[in-house]
Amino acid sequence: LGAAAATSASGTASRKPQPFNLTQPKPKALPVVEPPPPLFRAKPAPKMRDGLTKDEVAIALAREGNRKRLEEKYNDPNAGMFQLRVLERPMHLEKIRREVEDERNRENTFQNPYPLKPSPAQPTAPVRLNAAAILREDALYRKKQQEEAENLKKYELELRDSSQFTSWHQKVLAEDEARRRQEVELRRQEMAAAQDLALKARADFIESNQEIGRAAKEERSRLEENLRLEKLESLRLAQLKKDTVVEDRQNVRMAQEKLLIDRKTGAEEERKRQASDAKLKAEAAAVEAAEKKEIILMLRAMDKAPKSKLKEFDPTSTPDHGLLDQMSLVELKERLNLAKKRAAEEEEMQRGEILRVRQEREALLMDKAANIGRIRKMAAMQGSSRRVKAVDDQAAKSAAAAADILDLADKLEAKRKAAQVEKARVAAELKQTKFGQMQQAAGAEAVEEAKFISLRSGADREAKMRQTNALKTASKAEALKDKANRIR
């Protein structure tokens, strides 16, 4: 015990706290101070020379040369008005216009290259009407007659007719027609604007389609390459499948041979069974035939046996069975004959009545058919007169409309020419006034430059005016032609 106590005391005395073996932190480095950037020193400006530069001197010399050439050109009295090379070139505008007009006329005339055969003559034979058609048409005419009678009665009672309403109705219809024409004209202008937009959209659409086509070509080339690789892979798989099928066919041939042997064995057994069944059926048929023969002999023997004689029947005798209305066969036949005669007489009377009713109905239908024929003839005459009058009125309206259109076209052309002349006169006066003012206010260089600009703008105006006049003439001719076609 004393030794243990000494050991524990020495261990406790040797236990002292030791610090952890940690890494000591290093001090942070101080930030590096960047030196200031060097100062920018610009080079001194070049010394300016007095006078013009070489480029300015060359431009001034060229301008002076151009001015002298223009003065010599326009001071020469033999020079005359300048000529445009565009006008010297041959133009086929009239020929092209005639070709376009001929093509449009061919499209609008709709001439058939294969002449049609003349239509057959109208049938002149009267159409036979059935009873239903006659009654229907007669009822229609009776309804019209009743309406006319009611209108006459109403006119007698109220002392007025529907002429005022008819005139008002026609006026309203004319206003509606004028409004419809204005709407059609507005729609035509909108359609022309829509056509321009459609042409622009079509051009954009074509461009986008071309872009899509180029992208599709690239995609197609890529797909073709993928398809070629897929074909190679499918050929490899098909070869493997072929090998597998050849191996399977050999196994199938062996199975077929085994199946053929089994079928032959089964067929032999079936033939044996059918032969035994046929033998049994023949034996049964022989037994049945013997039985039938025996029955026939028995029936013949029964027929040949003697029969007992029966009592003869008296048709005039009456059976006494205690029943009501008993009578002999002779009396029964006599009463039957009387009933048949009475039924025949009643049938003849009914036939006569039916024939009479039918004849009366046929007579009524014939009268109605004759009345319908008279009404139809009168309606055909009135219709032909109305058609002739309508054709004459339409021809008169067409002639008046054509004359109005031509008169309007002449007036518009005269106004257009007068406006062009006035516009040219005003432009010439304005040009002369401005030119005089510029000559007075500006120097030689300004006058030269203004003259050059004026000449160039005059050439542009003349070219635009020629093009505008040509387009207006063509559009007016097309409008007149369209109106004439619509009138026809």
C-alpha cells in the first residue's frame, strides 16, 4: 500500500498543462503604393500658312473652268434646248400598250376556240298537265284573282291605291343603289391599296421563302447524310437477319418433313374409318329396304281386300238434327245463287256511280285546263312586250351612259390640259423671277451654282412630267375601257 501511494503521488506531480502546437499567424503585408502616371504632353500645333491649300486651289480652278464652259455653251445662239438621250432612244410604249390591251381583251371576251353547236328549236307542242298540276295552278290563279278583287274593293272604299307607296319604294331603292355604287367604288380603291400591300407582302414572302429554302437545302443535305448512314446500318442488320433466317429455314424443313409423315399416318387411319362406316351404312340400308318392302306388301293386301257398300246421299232431304235454319243441299245452292246475283247488282250500281263522279271531275279539270291555257297565253304576250321594252330601255340607258362617259372624259382632258398649261406658265414666271433675284443678290459663283441646280431640276421635272402624263393617259384609257365593258 505504501508503494502504490508513492506511485500515484509522483504521477500527479508530473502532469503539467502543455500549450497547443498551433501555427503562428503572419502579419499582413502593407499595401503597395502605385506611382502616379506620367503627365501627357501634347505636341505643338503645326504652323498655319497664309493663302489657300493645294486642294482648294484645284477646286477653284475646276469650278472656274466649268463656269466658262457653261457660259460658252449657253451664250451660243446655235446651241438651242438641251436634248435628253432618253428621248433619242427608240421607244415601243405604244406597241407594248396595244399588246397588253389585246391580251386583256382576250382574257375578258372568253371566246371558245371550239364553236358551239346551235341549240335545238324550242318545242311547240303543249305540255300535258296532270290533275295535281291543274288544280295547283288553278288555286294559284284563284288566289291572285281574289287579291285583285280585294284591292279593287279597298280602292272603292278608301279612294286611294298604292302608287304613292310604289314611288316612295322606287326612290328608296334608287338611293340604296347609289349608296351601293359608292361603297363598291370605295371598296375598289381599298382593294387597289390592298393589292399594293399584297405585292409588297408577296415580295417579302418570296424573300423569306428563299431564306427558308436555303435553310431547307442545308437541312436536306444533313438529312441525306444521316439517311446514308442509316442505310448502311440497315444493310448490316439485314445481313445479320438473313443469316438468322437461313438457319431457321433449315429447322423449318425438318419440321415440315415430320409434319408430312404425321399427316400421311392420319390420312390412312381416316380412310380405314370411312370404309368401316360405309360398310355399316350399307348393312343398315339393306335392313331398312327389307322392312319397307314388307310394309308395301301388307298395304297392297289391304287394298285388295273386299269393302262394304255405303248408303247413297239424297241432296233434297233435310237432316233432322233439331237445329235452326235446317235446309237441304238443293235449297242451299239456290239461296247462294240469289245472294251472288244481289252482290253483282250492287257492284254494277257502285261502278256506275264511280264512272259518273269520274266524268264530272274530268269535265271540271278540262274547263280549268282551258282557263289556265288562256291565262298562260295572255301572260306570255305581256312578258314578251315587257322584255322588248326592257331591252329598249337598257339600250337607251347604255347609249346615254356611254355618251356621258365620253363627255366627262373630254371635259376632264380639257381641264387637265388647261391645268398643265397654267402650271407651266406659273412655274416659268416663278423661275424667271427667282433667277432675276439671284442675279441681283448673288455674285458670279452663286449665279453659276444656281443655274446648274436649275438646269438639273428642270431636266428632272420634265422627265417626271413626261412619265406622269404617259401614266395618266394609260390609266384613263384603261378606266374608259373598263366602264365600256361594264356597260356592255
